[in-house]
Amino acid sequence: MRKIAEPTIRRLSLYLRFLEEFEGRGTLTVSSEELAHRGATTAAQVRKDLSLFGSFGKRGLGYPVPQLAARLRDILGLERDYGVAVIGAGKVGRALAQYGGFASRGFRVRWVYDAHPAKVGMAWNGLRVRDVRLMRDDFPGGAPDIAIVATPADAAQDVADQLVGLGVKAILNFAPVHLAVPHDVTVKNVNMAIELEALSYALRHR
Amino acid sequence: MRKIAEPTIRRLSLYLRFLEEFEGRGTLTVSSEELAHRGATTAAQVRKDLSLFGSFGKRGLGYPVPQLAARLRDILGLERDYGVAVIGAGKVGRALAQYGGFASRGFRVRWVYDAHPAKVGMAWNGLRVRDVRLMRDDFPGGAPDIAIVATPADAAQDVADQLVGLGVKAILNFAPVHLAVPHDVTVKNVNMAIELEALSYALRHR
DNA sequence: GGATGTGAATGTCTTCACAGCT
DNA sequence: AGCTGTGAAGACATTCACATCC
């Protein structure tokens, strides 16, 4: 079952969201057709994606909603909680720290750091912003599961290096730079500038 | 020169960022090798991407930094300004509206809307939050160039429909749902839940 | 009957490797 | 000599189409 492609993983995450909707409505089975309709893909794609992890559907019937949802949560590793540290208490960091939507899926923001003295000490939703220089000593018993880098571009690589040093293995990067990290560390980038420029390109070429 | 692939566009945006760094430092030429090193790609990829738009480098030398930067800005459509409307004045909408980074690249947030009475009327950086129900009548002289949907999931499709009705052709969607729009409207999605779940998957499968 | 599961075909993107300019 | 530009090869991802099973 090794080596699942990145696009597949991202679709699984989408499927799970739809399944949870169906779950809430008490629907018991769902076809690949229905799952595809609400996502941005095709029935064949849904079946191929799911078949990579085993046969979960019943021919002639569809997929059992609660079982499939549970299986996807298991595959994606969502049955547990993750401790999340946010580095950078600017606009983005603040929105992330205060946003409640992640918590419901097990991503719990437990730490917020910033380098700026004016920010350090502020409390958001009972979460205190700590000096980033203290970060090194804050995790004697193991690093955060996930770190979110929301610093200015010029500080991001530095912060990433420190996180790697702490033993962080997963980074969500909002800074508009490519982070160089060892092979065993996973980085996902969220880069709004790229998205806007891709829109700009699309507007121009029609 | 038709039909450039999406991944290529996104890399062009990255290249441009690096070129602007080099520009700032007064560097006159840059090799595909150097451009690749700072991005997350290879020299061959850089050359292939750039060659899709013509021959801009000099063999044995590299690419002329200012010219290439100008050409990329032109290709991406960044020589002009875009009027941006943000729909949804929650955490994300607020961060977006207040974030100054976009303005420097020509994306100017000029309107912010929300459906919640408590939010309507607030002013952020001199920008007043307006009632989303008034949106329809706010653009007699043409729609915003780009709309950013930062509403809760259950309102997003509704808002998208209205935006399409206004004539908006480019949408950046932060709501965790797939937006159905006509073919001539471009949507880019930013979905932090997917990114986090992809990280979760990576953490679990090592 | 109806929908899955899957090899085979197709399409898309990346990498290779080298001829060709400067 | 050095580095680009590009056809060809290879890897990867999606779609098709149909046998298979409930």
C-alpha cells in the first residue's frame, strides 16, 4: 500500500469532509458518483483513490458512509490529536491561533511565538505569546507535532532551522519562501501571492 | 504559446520573486541553476518553463535579471492593479483585508462585506465593512477584478453565485468547499484543513 | 440492475541528454 | 568552456471501459 500520491491524499481529505456531511444527515451509503459530484472530480477517480486502500464498497450499492469515514480518518491519521505551535504573531499567526476550526479536527494550537517585544506577552483566547528565543527550552519532553511558520519571509528559514533542531517533523509554511529542510521533515506551503498571481494570469489569458 | 500548465504558472510566480531579490541586489544575470536552487525545482525545469515563452537567456551566460523579471510580470499580468473584494469579515477576512503584502504587488483590497450586523460598519485601516446584501448594487460600473471568499462553508456557494452574477471572473476561495462556477470563471482554493491533513498523513506514514 | 474494482489507454508533467549558440 | 533551448524518454496521474460481484 506504499507510496500514495500527494493529489490522492488531498482528495481523501475532501472525501472525508463530504462523508461527514452525509454522516450528519444519517445517510448510510454513498456512491462514487455522489462523492465525485460534490468534490471536483470524477466517479472513476474516487473509485481508484479508494481502491488503493482496499475494497470498501459493495458492488451495486456504494460505500458505507460511517465505515468509510472512519477508515479515511485512520488513513489520514486523524484519530489522534496534534499539538501545534504557531511561530509569528502577525496578522496570519493571529488568525490561525484564534481560529477554532482546526481544534475540532484535532489540531490544537498550544503555543504562539514572536520575536517582537510588543507582541510578546499578549494573550489571545487565553494563549500567551512567548518570546521565540525561549522556544528552544520550551520542549524538553518532545517537539510540537506540527509547526506553522507565519513569520516574515526573511525570518522563515531561520525559524525552520530551529524547528528542525527541536525535532519538528511537519511544517505548514505561510512565508513566501521555499524552506530547505532535511528529507524526513515534511513541509506544505500556503502561498497566497502565488494563488493571486495565478488568478492574474488566468484573467489576462482568456 | 497557448495552454500553459498550471504548475508552470505557479513556478513563474516563484521565479519572479527570486528575480526581484536579485534585482534588489543589482545582479545582472542569473543561471537556470541558480533560479532552481532557490526554488524547489531543477535547472532543466526552469529552462523548460521559461522557453515556453520564448528564448530569453544567453547561452553560456544565463538570463538577464531585469528583462526576465519584466517579462514574467507581463506574462503573469502584474503590470496592472486589481481591485479586490473580500467577502466575509471573520478571522481570515480580517487578516486578508489588513495584510499589506498584496498591495505592493498590485492587488488592492477595496471592499469588505459581511452578513453579520455586528461586523457591518466596522472600519479596518479605513476600510468600512459593508452589508453583503448591498453588494449587488455596489458595482454599477463593473465588478471587482478578484473576489476573495472568506465566509463559512455553508454560505460560500451562495456568495459565489452572487459574485458570478456581478461578473466576477476570478475567485480566491478560503471556504472549505468546492465552488461550482461557469467555465469562464477561475477559482483557486486555499484550504488549510487539507494542508494540515496532508501533514497528518505524512507524519503517520514514515 | 447497479455500482464497484481495475488493467489498459490516454494525457500531463518532469527529467534527460545533447546539439547549438555566445 | 559554459549554459541555454528542446526533442525524446520516462514518470506520474487521470480517464476509459468492462468484467465482477452484491
